[in-house]
Amino acid sequence: MLPSFQIRNHLCFWEKRCSWTYLFVLALPLAAGCPGGGPSTGGDSSNSLIAIELIAEGLTSPVALIPAGDATGRLFIVDQVGLVRILNENGELIPEPFLDLSERVVVLSPAFDERGLLGLAFHPNFTVNGRFFVFYTATKDFDDPAEFNSESRVSEFRVSDSDPNLADPNSERVLLDINKPQFNHNGGQLTFGPDGYLYIGVGDGGGANDADVGHTPELGNGQDKSILLGKILRIDVDSGDAYGIPPDNPLVNDAEARPEIWALGMRNPWRFSFDAAGDHRLFVADVGQDLYEEINIVERGGNYGWNIREGAHCFNPPDNCSTLDRDGNALLSPIIEYSHADANGAVIGTAVIGGFVYRGTAISELAGRYVFGDFSTGFLAGEGTLFMARADPDGIWTIEELSLSGRPGGRIGRFILGMGQDADGEIYVLTSAVLGPTGSTGVVYKIIPAASDSESNVGEVAMRGLAFVPKEITIKVGGRVRWTNLEALPINHTTTSGDPADGNAGDLWDSGNLRPRELFEWQFDEAGEFEYYCIPHRNMQAMRHAKVIVQR
């Protein structure tokens, strides 16, 4: 799974300090602190600024969406299993992959994996030279350490000479291989900066605490400037063999350091982006361990603390840690931080998903806001969350949850794997219904404005966790309610009007058995209160029924 969770932190069979409540809670309200103030919940979806529109489906594990920058309107979708698919200018997903690396990517575990094809970037002059770059996990070489897991590989490819919708699979030129001690914490983002150089996000190598096999003793990989793990790198793909080092990289004159390093102290930078406007600041989301998620505005040579700190808090040691790195440079604090759970134990999120500063035109309320996500509040069923963040005039950042119009509880109801931005600055959300890279439940949504009142008279109810969510919903006469079975396990549900005990079950509607991902819709043409049941599960949500309230 991509946002780089720790097996020991989240699969509680092996880790005593992880609570079962933490594992099984699927949807809880947001309440957390971050530098500059606590975030607020998105709340009622009827007050939402945004909705989502289905753009592409039938994928496995989509993790990135990138425009080619060639004015064709095409969007390229990176699927973790090793495929790059094209969504053409007509919004159609082309059946044949643009690039198929499934035979070059390590064999992925369908239940849980963070490896795979993780990044894609097109050369700024792609329309002329046809060059593009990928980040994927390859099988380790025979001479790699026996205890190591794999290699993180950055390669260059070229588009086919005969078909712009196909890459030339034989054109691969490997630029960089980085030995990976564990399967997790890969990073994988590739992005060309406004300076024309390629920026690469690399995780700390995996394991826990940045202290496992293959991690620099006492120091950790994130703080070891002699290796590339736990860093943001910056290289020149237009010079050198196989690449050059930009002369203003911060450590080019440090004999102990790798000159590719642009910034250090990262745990698992899962998605970063340059603001497309303004001063083009680099926003990096770094996945935390047990307690905190963070977002940094990354600067040249900055050290962002891992594993001395997790977010803005001491980690190693847990009290009275240093405020300086080993060279005496100050550790830089995140602009945004939120805890995994609030003071009452309610789960907020588990792994930050980096996003984009909104520069589109469709949703004026998001203009200039940083829009990002979190993977899920739980692991049995997807419950990803979207946020927006903004800085006040004093530079203090606050975040709030973005509630989705027309979705049960305002939530997306899926695992969020990544985000994308098109050439017009509009933002996309990449999701899956399952935990691992398997099946075909991968879906891409576009964030769009919430519908007007006349367009939004549709209520959404999720059947999830053996519960109706929400249990009570209000619409206007003429409106519709849509029930969707969102169980992760193969559990069937029904929505049936009337009380079976009174002999009037199904007097208005009866969906019959709904398998996972199936839905049923009913239009209400008169006012009133209408109770409904799940016939197989009469006690769903510790009650025998739920209710639709229809108002004039």
C-alpha cells in the first residue's frame, strides 16, 4: 500500500501498543492540532463546496495522474501494478497501455504492498524530444546485499515514433538505482521543477524508526547525507552520464555528501508538487509513523527532521531532542501537522497524501488553497479524507476537511492513493476500494463544484461496517435516495421499506440483495417519514431501522 504505513503500526496482531479501536474505526470526525491552529471538520455534505465526478474506472491501484504538457488534453494515469494508461481528450480510457512495465516491476503482494510503478514525469520539452521518466521498484541485483529487498529505479523512456499513444518499451535508459532494504517507504514522486531539473522523492528505506537493517546506526538514513534514502533529490537529465548535478545543489562541495541531495530528513515523501503560480513553492507531504502527518514547504538544503523528529515533535529521543542536525543546521518545522487521532481517540487519518495548490477556475473558493488528502481512517474499508489548507496574513497555516456533496457523510468512501492536477489547474483524486494492488476497483475522480440546490436533491446512504451511514437522511419532495453497499467483505445488504414485524416490509421499495459495490435508488414523490431496514441484518447500527425524511 502506497502511503507507506508500517506493518507493525497498523496490523495490530504484532504490535501491542496499537489498539483494536484504532484498527476498526472506519469514519470518525476530524479533530487535530497543527502548527498555527486546529483544523475543522467538513461536517454536513449539504454545505459542501465541492463534489466529485467519475473520470476513469476499471484500474487496479492508480497512484498518479499527469498531463503531458503537449496541448493534446491527454491525462496519463500511473497504475501501481506497472501500467501507464491514457485518458484521451474525449475522456475515454484507451484500452492499450501507453507503457507496460508489469514484467519489470517486482512481484507485488495483492494484500498489501508499497512497491510498484510509483512515478512519472514528462520532460519539459516532451513535444519535441518525446522523453519521459518513471520511478519503479525493480528486483534487486545479484550483487546487492542479501538481506535487502529491492531497488528503486529511475529510468528514461521515449515515446514511439509511430504512435503518440504508445511508448517505446525498448528505449529504457536506467539513470539511477537505489538499493532498498525493506519493501516500504519508497517515495516515488518525479516532478520537473520550474528550473527544468528533475526532482525525485525517496523514502528512508522502510522498516520502523529508520533503524532497521540497512539503516545507518544511530543516525538513520534520513539524516545520513552520504546516501540517497530519505531525501528529495535534484538532477539534470540534459547533461552528464547518465545525469548531471546542478551546480547550485546545496551539498555539491561537501565531500561526505551525495551531490544529488536537495533536501533531507524525510521519512516517506508521498507526493509533492510545485505551486503552478506565485513563487512556485515546493509542497512536500511526508508520511509519519505512529502519531503525526506533516506537510513541508521544502527549501534548498533544508533538513526536515526525520528521524530526530516526527512532524514538529521529538522522536529520537522522545524528549529533549536536538533542534539541530549533525552539521549544526536548524531542523525545519512543517507548515501543516495533524495527529492520527484526537484527544478522545477518534481517528483522523493514517497517512498524508500530498496534493496541489489549486490554480483552476471551476471552484473559486479553493483558489490558492493547498488541497490534499489522507489515505483512510481505517483499514477494513476505505474512508479517505480530503482537506484544504491556507495561510493567514501572518503565515500561520490552518486546515479543514472538505466535505463532498452527495456522498454519505461527506466522505469519499474509498482509499485515497494519490492526487493529480491537469494543465488547467483542476485537481483529481485517485482511489481504490481495496487495500492492496489487486482487482479492478481503481477509480479516478475529478473535483468539481458542488451542485446547486435544484441539482443536489439526491441523498446518499452507505451500507458499510454493518451500518447505514448516515442512519437518517433528509431530502425534498421529488428527490432521490441512493443506497450503495460499500462493505469491503463479501456481505450482502438490502434496503427495504416498512417494518417486517408489522407485515408491511417492501410496501414501497425493496432493493433485493445488493452485493458490494452495487446500488439501489428510489424517488420520493410525497412528503413524510419512511423507515427502512436491511432484511438480512435487522440490527444494523444497533437499531432495527433507519429513516428517510421527505420535506416539501
